[in-house]
Amino acid sequence: MLAEDAADESAAPEDYAETEREPRARIALAKRIADIVCLPSSEITPQERHMAGDVLYEMLREADPPLRLRVARRLSQLVDPPPRLLKMLARDSFEIAAPILENSVALSQADLVEIARSTTTQHRKLIAQRDTVGEIVSEALAEHDEAEVVRAMLLNDGAKLSNRAVDILVASSRETTTYCHLLMRRLELRPAQALAMFWWCGPEERARILERFAVARTLLQEAAGDIFKMAQPEDWADPPARKALQFIERRQRNREAIDKSPYASLEDAIAAAEVSGMTRDVAEEISYLSGVKPATGAQIFTDLGGEGLAVLCKATGLKRAALAQLWRALRRDTDEEFDAVFDRVMRTYDSLSNDKAQTVLRYWNWALTSAVSSTLMNSIQQTPDVDDETLSEAARSAALVFSNR
């Protein structure tokens, strides 16, 4: 028996008399059995511990809160407590469950998932703050989309986020934009997720995304240098190889589109847009000439933040003057607020190299439009519980950006 309990066992019934309804004998018996359950391993066999735990489990089911709390505090310190008893108390009211959720090392990741899905926000926040939070637990916590729980988990360096958990939180960050800043500190955040999240982030997070994920493709280009010569005689007939090579290649502008365009060049199309305004037809033509799909161009042109325009211009080798022309083509040059935004957009343009801007633009174009049919997109929108693991990186990114548009 622990010294603390041995000292006050005789006083226990009086101590609890005003706060508990149990008979004195029940309180004393529960304490004695708890003492047995909490004996060190050198003094009790696992079988005896678990038998005592079963008896105590039945007694505590009808016990008043103070007695359950006392047992919970003691069990939270055990390495091998009776699992059924431990889980029952961990699912109890928050005050009783707290010592176990905070301190018990005996709860498995599966236990924590079960508890997270059957308790309250307060319980889940304590789980999110544990020294170790595994991937399956992070998914269970992310599914509830509770701001204080998500914040605790994203600030916890001991939490390991699964790719699905990050997908869930990136999607949620569209409505709860405070997640964006927190997600940016996570090493688990992948390029596809960050560049999807880019569109609803604020200026500070956008700058950090470009700084972190706008990287050169030197290694890919060196590795695939001779593959372009192999693919050309095959007339680029293999779709997966063609899409991958389109992402890797150094040339951004679409030379074939020039031959079919009513404009002599990309610069000519932008100059026309400055005069007539950015119509849908002109926007599509600029997209084709820039080597991106119209859906990608539409995302860039309709984004009020404007940083996407800077990426497009730098990636395609356009001069600063062309960026100003695009800004005027979108009729954003008549307001002082937009003048301040344009200054930030120009700084974004100046901060990017051509190659890094191409990486971002190619990633948007590849990840947001490749391999996603309208049927699949409808399925994603209509079936929230679709198994994300069956989707490609491109499909997941497209679902994040284009769903609910």
C-alpha cells in the first residue's frame, strides 16, 4: 500500500462522507483493491493485477466521482494497469480522465483513437498535448476539426501527422485560416498541400510558402535530360511520361500555341488584354501561351492577392512592365489599396528566380489539373468520406483547391 493511502485509510470514510454517497465499507474496499492493483510488479503477478482490476472496474462503474478521481490519479502512474479499467476512467468526465490522459504511458495509440472519438473537446485537447501523438491519433483529432485541439496538436512537436491528417487540416484551413500559419511550421506539409493552401493564405503565409517550396528542379532536369530525346520519336504518346516531362522541362512557354494563336506572342496577348480588359477568351489564350491549362490561369487571374501573377510572369520570362500590364488588364489599378497590393506583388516577382517560379507554376498546373476527371471531382465533392489514399497527389490537390468553388 502506498504511504499516502496507508496514512489516511482509516480517515477515508470521514473524508468522503460529505462528498460521496457510497457506504463506508464500499469506499474502504475500493481503496484496498486499488492498493492491490497499484502494487509493483515484483509483488503481484499480471493475472492477479488484472483480476483485481476487473473487480474494481465493476465497483467504480457505480462509484461517485471523488473515488473514481482518486483511482484515476493512481492508475495514471502505472506502467501496466488493467487496460479495461484504465480506458473506462480515460473516457470518464474530463476532471477524472485528465490525470490519465496527461500522464499515463499505458494508453496505446489505438486506445487514444477510441477515446478521442467518444469523448469531448477537452479530452481531445489533452490528447493533442501528450508527449507523443501518433499518426492514427492525429487523424482522429483532425477529423473533429476543433480549433483549440488542432492548434494544440500543430504546436506539439511530439505529434506526428499522417499525410491524410495534413490533407484534412489543409482543407479545413480554407474556412479556418488561422490553421495556415500553424501548418507552415510542420515538416510534414508537402509541396502539393502547401501550394494548394497558397490560394487562401494571407500574404505572410504565401511568402513563406514560396520561400520554402519554390525550389530549382536541377536534379530532375539532369536526371531526365536524355529522356526528352527518347520521348520525341514516340510523339510524346505516353501520358504519364509526358506529364512528368512537362513538369521537368526548362521551357515554359508553349511554342505550339503561338502557331495557333491570334496573337503574335504572349506579350502581344497581354498588351491586348490591357486595352480591352481580361475577357475569358483572352485569359484562356494567355494561359495557353504561358504553357498552363485555362483552369490554372483562371485561378491565377481571379486571385485578389496577386502573387500568382508574379509567379506567372517570372516563370514565362516576362518583364516587370508586363506584370504591370496584366495588373491593369484586371482593372486593379484604380484603388489605393490595390496599389499597395501591387507593390507586394512586384516584390514577389523580384524575389523569385525564373527556374523557381517555373517550379511553382508547373506544380500548380500539374497538381491541380492532371489526372482529375469531372467524374472524379464530383465524387470527391459529393462523398466527404472518400478514401484519400486511393487518390493521386494531383487528385487530392485538385480536390482541395477546386471543391466548393
